[in-house]
Amino acid sequence: MAIITQTPRIIIREFLPEEQELFFYLMNDTRINEYLPKRDEQQIRDVFIDTIADYLKGIKLTRWGMFDSLTGDFIGLALLKYVAEEPHWAELGYVLHLNYHGKGIATEMAKALLSYGFEQMGLAEIFAVTNHVNIPSQQVLLKAGLKQGKHITRGGEELSFFNITNQDYRS
């Protein structure tokens, strides 16, 4: 299991295969997946299997688990994934258990992944999208340093778009 990055409160690391149920429970919790793409149970399990396969292939930008650095408790999912056919861009995303909402964990995670993406992976740009009404996530992205841009359409849904370039991150 590789640790991707960590802060005083969180460790972002590869999931272990035996943590599939943690992932499944998180992604299947209707209280927190309101703004996520709709997936059935098998699709959620397939995402986890694909994530483990990414690690085995040596893919450095994918999904990881977030864990409390003191207790080891599972906090949620962190994502920094390449954009198809655009090797210097990546999408930032996350899903947190309700117990960790409103504690600054998402902002801390986002800043840590911006550092990882720009400083270790040499990305040119990192972006994120949110549902228009998901104001808490939008505030997280703004606090982390991303700027709001024009709306985009993905999967037939209009989404709020945020991004930051490597140059802006460094200045």
C-alpha cells in the first residue's frame, strides 16, 4: 500500500483490496452521494476493482482512500485522475463520510492533492466540477485556491467548473 500524501490530520493512500466494503458503503450512502453520478451496486464494485487495477498498472493519478492519521478511521475517497487524451490535466474530486463534513478535511485534502499534482506529477492544470447547488463543495474548491470558470456540460448535466493552473498555484 502506497501513501500518496499526508497532512497532520489525514493520510491519502491506496486502498487495500480488503477495503472494498468501506468503499462500497461510502459510495452507496444516499445521504452523501446525492451529487455523484448514479451507479448501481455492481458499477460501484467495478469502480473499486478498476481502482485496484490502476495501482497494479502503476497509474499515479486515480482514486485513493482518506484515513484519519491518528485513529486510522476511514474518512472517504480522494480522487485526482487524468483527463482522457490530456496527459497534463487532472480532475480533483472527493467523497467524505458525514462525520467529517464541516471540519475542513475536504479543503485540507484538496490542498494536499494540488501539491501532489503540481509538485510531484508536474501537471499543468487541475480542475473540479460540482452540481450547481452543491455550495459546500464549491466553497472547498475556492478555499483550496481553484477559481470558478464557465459552466460545462457532462453526461447531459450542466455543472459548475473550477480550475487552477500550475503557474497560478506557484504564484
